[in-house]
Amino acid sequence: MVFFMKIGVIAIQGAVSEHIDALKRALAERGVYAEVVAIKHKGIVPQCSGIVIPGGESTTLCRLLAREGIAEEIKDAAAKGVPILGTCAGLIVLAKEGDEQVQKTSQELLGIMNIKVNRNAFGRQRDSFEAELEVEVLDSPFPGVFIRAPGIVSCGPEVRVLSKLDDQIIAAEQRNVLVLAFHPELTDDLRFHQYFLDKVINC
């Protein structure tokens, strides 16, 4: 199968190159041709068939997305049904509501997904860990890499929970939006990137 599209990875901070590499490998496995582009400025998001928001420091990420004019473009894309993947800090950015830490730093969340997040649900950087995760849409455990990871503490009825760990929701989707509290791009397992590509291809 040959299919052309453009997938954008927000390249303000975080594991940008790792996501780009994972997407290229996932596309190659499918025999699908797509351009994977790094997004640093406004004007590129509207051209994309899919958007990835990587991890990083969520307060800085929110501020820079707003300053560069990318935040509004992502909201418009989400409203049009463009698939969006948010990992770690990307999950926080996409949320409708944050915890006290989010409120204290006046983070401008995009409010795209009807979830409330705990910004540091699994501790600080020194508390990073890996865990085998049971995921509803995968046929075997996924190797989750958690680095200063957030968690979803509550969600609306339209949100589908895909995985939990220690009573925290760590993977969920709402129509065209998929969020993960962990880092699939830091593993050799491409199943989440393939799952995201399914959304893009079938959009």
C-alpha cells in the first residue's frame, strides 16, 4: 500500500528525534510513505494529517506553544478530527483540567481532552522506572518507560481508558486524540505508533 501524508512532531522540546524515528520505522513497516516533519513555528500544523506532542517540561511547553501561535492551530486541528498523540508532558498539555501544581504555574492547557491530570503522579525525575503494562488495545504487555510521569485522575464519559497503573489512568483516547503517560518512543516497541498511524490513515 502507498499513501501520502504529512505527520508533524512538535519540536519545541522533549524526545522529538525519537518520535520522528519511531514514526518513520512504523511507516516503513506498513509500506506507507509519509513526510515526518518537526514543528517549531506556526503554519505547519494545518498541513498535517497527524500531530505528535512529545514529553518535556509541561509549563514551558504550554507557554511556547501559545507564544509561537501553535496552540490555536492544534485546537483547530483537533476540532477537525486530525489525530493527535500526546506522550508524558503532551498528555498534560492536551488535558482540560490540571491539579494544584498546574494551577499554581498558570499553565495554559489546550483543553482538548476531557481529563484531569496529576502532573507528577509517579514522582520526580529520580523516581523514573519501567513497567510491563496491560493495554486494552494491545495483545501483549507493553514496556512502559515512565520519566517524571503524569497520571489521569478522572475523565469524562467520552474518554476510553486503555491502561491503568497503581489506580492511575496512564493511557486513554477520546475520538481522534490518544494520550500516554509514558514514553513509547524510548522503546523498540512500535505498537503505539502503529496504533496512532491507524487513526491517521483511517481519518
